[in-house]
Amino acid sequence: MSAINNAGGGGPAVGLAANSWGQGDGPDPLIRHQHGSVGAPVSRIDGPLKVQGRATFAAEFVMEHLTYAALAFSAVAKGRIATLNTSAAAAAPGVVLVMTYKNAPRMKPMPLFMTAEKAAGGDNLPIMQDDKIHWNGQPIALVLAETQEQADFAATLLDVTYQTEPSDTDFEEAKRKGTKPGEFMGEPLKLEIGDAETALKQAAVWIDARYSTPRHNHNAIEPHAATVAWEGDTLVVHDASQAVVHTAWSIGSVFGIDESKVHVTSPYVGGGFGSKTLWQHQVLGAAASKLAGRPVRITLSREGVYRMIGGRAPTEQRVAIGADRDGRFNAIIHTGVVAMSRQNALPEPFILATRGAYQADAFKLDVEVAYLDMLANTFMRAPGEAVGTFGLECAVDELADKLGIDPVELRILNEPAKHPTEGRPFSSRHIVEAWRTGAGRFGWAKRSPKPGAARDGEWLVGMGCATATYPYYRMPGGAARMTLTKDGHVRVEIAAHEMGMGTATAHVQVTADRLGLTLDQVSFGYGDSKMPGAVLAGGSQQTASIGAAIVAAQHALVTELLVLAGNSSPLAGLKPNEVGGLNGGLAELANPTRYESYASILSRAGREQVIVEANAPPPTELQNWSMHSYGAMFCEVRVNPITGETRVNRFLGSFDCGYILNAKTAASQFRGGIIMGLGLALMEEAQFDGRNGRIMNPSLSEYHIPSHMDVPDIDVIWNNIPDPHTPMGARGIGEIGITGTAAAVANAVFNATGKRIRDLPLTLDKLM
């Protein structure tokens, strides 16, 4: 009976977190636990599988009688298919099927993302149901063959002509035709507090400038793909997805079947960044499989990703800030226009960060939409904040220069005590500490306030900074299943996602510490629509959503274990909130010698395992507090005054993101966001032909992203101050790194050269 009587080992038990996150609930006890694995730099548990080639991605599932798909894309922006001759393609070697609007199964449009709880569609257009063309790049035919090479070749044999119609493909012309107010998540992208225009005119010092950001395309290392098959009346989809449950429900809606008849798996994803939801290729693959009666693998080429997977829309922003002579803001204006297709619901919401970044007496924020006949734009890492902080933070820097105040000090001077436009208290905001620590580590005091004053040989050297910010989200839908076996192992299952962020690793650490187990006693199942929950890997909210679901499941597990323990256990009479996980069992928090191991409890009860399932509580914390992750970004650049070449010499991000669950994977997330921000700043731009709506650089040889030689040493630090109102005390870290980065680079370029570049990317032609 030693397993009952001996708690065996040191360290306090970890009590249950409150199964809610509203007012009056105390901080997560995990925050105070200093003897576990949470916070440690644990390597990703999926790493060995990936480096050994044993991680199966969407385009690697093996099925008997598998066929391969290739797509043909429209070459016009709007009109109709006049003729479509498929005979040569159908007769090509190995071809199984040519599918067009003439023979495709009858299907409904995809439920558009954000229009229903589980809607995941990237657009709401008919999918190969008629001869209409809605954008340049729309799929018009699918060829199915025995090999990918045969399908690709046969697709080149399709002969198509078009009857074109007038289209809106020029941004300037679309603006002249009129704009409409933008909406994001059902709310208007418009806010006015006081009379900001008048306050600006009366300000002692002010700036009023225009900034622009171009169209961006998604470039995850894994192109979009799916392997699909009908097994009777059930559709199996092995997808590259960050929304498996949403995809199952949405595909079921398309084919008129219940979501239980659609099984979506996505065990490994090579990056998503907002793009790996439901697009037309998964639906077309399923339709072709239905017609052919065989499994289908549909893998988009890099060009195919550019043609039919949305990206970030262009923005034109006006930012005006008025201040007293001491630097205190009395007016902030952030308005502008974005391009958007008519078949989606996401105008790039560039004002989001401005709503809560700084204190001011008056605000005027507004996003207007100009509609184009183009591929539906979509979420892309930090939608809104990534490009909105470019305009806002460059404007703050311009004002600092005009005032003669250090840019760091100006930001700290205008730090709000509560959310400046909503009035709610902050759950936890320690960005001033991040600024002070980051400035000291970066050597900001060595920066010359005079532009062009620092040189290194022929290179001009400059430093810049910017605020980074991204909101905390926890969306409804979190749920978890826990299975505890009599050998003391536990498996957690949640319909969540692992796209390289370290999700599974971090939550193995969290679960182990909560239950008093070692890491090798915990496994984490995810990426399967048959698992509990509907957890979207987006909005930097997955960690909080999973964390809350694990807490709920632990409550259910401990409650059942105490019942099973019975009156003969040292735990007899204790309530769930009086015990905690310790050394492979439960112990009384006030007296850890009252202890019994999980193995002992199950053995005495004659149980092989205990299975519980529970739903996370609603995200009430968001109703009570303003919740955000923050960062202070510092950049040093070198600019060649002869060639205009810009090199980022070093970069530092100092973050305030709550409790960091895994130091290794967090550092990787921070750096990854910063690298993506460097691409946004210096090179990324989709060349969109305004004459015909075609993207002209649909490849990585022409659409430039940072390579190893473009990326300097990136230093990342964090204050690790837990947020008392979130699961694990953590806030999101997946998107914060890209915010503020472009502005820090642009501000450093100004400090080096004296030239203000307000239009991204900062290419050398703008600096010569």
C-alpha cells in the first residue's frame, strides 16, 4: 500500500484552476508552480518524426487506387467560358477524368468564414457549377490521372476561350467608384471619440501622413494539399488544415451531408498563417473522387497557391497625430481604404492596434472598402495589426522627430492607464518594462537622434523602434477528452492543430504539471475532427482555448477519481478543490502526505482506465478586461547611399506576453514572426496587374521572401509576468512578432538616411 501512504518526492501539489476566468476567480495555480516542466525549453515532441521523414503530411497519405489531380485556371478576371474543349486532355495517357462545370456534381457554395460558428470557406462562390468567371485564377477544370505528371501534362491540353465582361481590377478606379464601410467580426471598423480633426488643427505639434502597404501572398513551406476518398457515404479528407472541425462542417454543407459523415484529419501542417482553412481545392478533390469512384490527391503548385488561396489585401492609410509641446497626444486619426473581393468578409482591419496603443483625448478611426474582381483576400499573420502598426508606429516616430523627443520616451509618455477607447482595465500590461529592458539590452542610448550621423565605412547606420501589439482571444468551442490508464499514463485529445508552433509539446508540459506526471507519461492527440472541441488555430488563441479545455477536463477527472478512491483512501472526504496533482497521483494541498497514486486508485476500483470529457467555459474574461500581448521592437540597419541596398544588421524583440510555457518554442515563434515582418518591410509584394487582375509573380523566384542571408541575429527576451486572468497566465505569441517590425525597420532607415519611406516594401529604388 506504499502507493497510498507515500507521496514520494518533493515539490508542492498543483491545485485545480478555477473552471472559469471571470471576475473573482484567482490566478491559475500553475503560475506559482516552480518545480515542473512548464517554462522549460523542451524540444518539440514531433521533431524526431519530422527529421526522420516519419511525419505524414496531407499529400503523403497512401491509399489504394490513388489518383492525382491537376487544375486549370481562368486567364480573365470576369466573364464566361465561351468554349472548353476537353477531348485532347481526356485522351491523354493515364487520364481518368476531366471535370468541368458540365459534369461536376451539384454542390452548394462553401459557408463563408465568420458567417457561422463552424464556417471555414475562403469564398462563397459556386464551385465549378456554371460557366461564370469571378477572378483571374479561378479553377475552370480538374484533370485526374494515374500520376501527377500525367495530370499536369493533360491539363495543358485543355482548349478554352472566354467571353469577357467589364471588371473592376484597378484599385484607383475602384476607389473612384465609391467605397463602403468596413466590418470585422460583425462590428464596424469605425470609431470616433471627440472631435479629432479639430483637436489636430489645434495641436501645438502634429504630423499628418499617408502610408501604403501592398498585396501579400501566403507562402507556407508546405503548399496546400489534400488526400480525399469516399468510403461509402462518408468522406475522408486528409488535409493541411488549421480548422479540422470547421472544415468537416463546411464540406458537409457543400455536399448536403451531416458533418458526422465527413472525417477530416491534419496531423502535421507545414505552416498555415491564416491560409490553411477551406478553399476550393479540397471541395474539387472530393467532387472528383465522387465522380471517379477513387481516392484523389490534390496538391497545389506554388503558382496554384497564388491563383486560388487568398492573401493580404493592399491598404492605403492616413495617420495623423496631434500633441502638446511636451509630447502628450491629444488627437489620433487613423483612416484609409483597403481592397476587398465581393465574395469574402475580411477587409484588412488596420485600425485594430490603434484602438488601444496610446492615450489621447480624441480618436477618429475608419476603414473603408473598395471592391475588386479578384481572388478573395483572407487572414494572414496578424491581419490588421501587421500593416496597421506600420502606419501608426512610423507616424509616432515622425512626431518624435518633430518634437525632439526620444521615440522610446514618447511612447512611454503616452502609455494609457486603461484601454483608451473602450475604458476597460488591462488584465496585465507591462510594456513599459519591456521598453526599458529592451532599450538597455539593445544599446538604444548609443543611437544618435540626428539622421545620417552614424557611418560604418560607406554604409549609413541607423536605429529604429516600434510598439508591437496583438489582442488576446479565446474563442468558444474548446473541449477535451482525458483518458487515464491504470499504469498512470494520460492521453489528452482535442480537435486542435500543430502547424510547427509547438502546440502539442507545450500542452504535454501543461498537462504533466497539472496532473503531477512526467512528460513521458502524457500524450497529446490533435488534428482530427472526430475529437472533442472545435478549436481554430488562428488569432493566437489556440493555447488559451486548449488550456481552458484541459482545466475543464481535469476537473471532471479529479471529481471521478475521488469517487473511485472511496472511504478507504487517504483522500476520503476531500473535495476536488482541496487536492492537486503530485508525483503520479493526488494529494491534499494542505497536507501532501494524504496521497494516493492514480495507479492505486484505479487498481482498487478494478478499472483499466477512466475517460472524461468536458467543455471549456465561455471566454468571460474578455468581457471584463482589455487583454493583449505587447512588444518593444528595436532594429539596426545599414543602408548603402550609392546602391540603396538596405541590410538589417541586428534586431531585438522585448515581449510582454504573460507566462511563457516553453522557452524554446516561444523563442522560435517570436523570431518567426519577426522574420516574416522583415519580409513585409523589405521585399514582399504581389505584383497585381490592374489591367486584368492577374498576379504576375506567382513563384518564390519572383515573389521575394527573406532568405538566410537577409536575416540577422535576432535577440528575443520576455518579462514572463503571468496574466492573472488567463489559463496558465499565458497570452498569445504566434502573431505578435510580425507587428511593429516593419515600422521599426522603416524608422531605422530614416535614422540612417534622413529619408522617410511611407510605402512598403522598402526597396532600393526608393532610397537611391
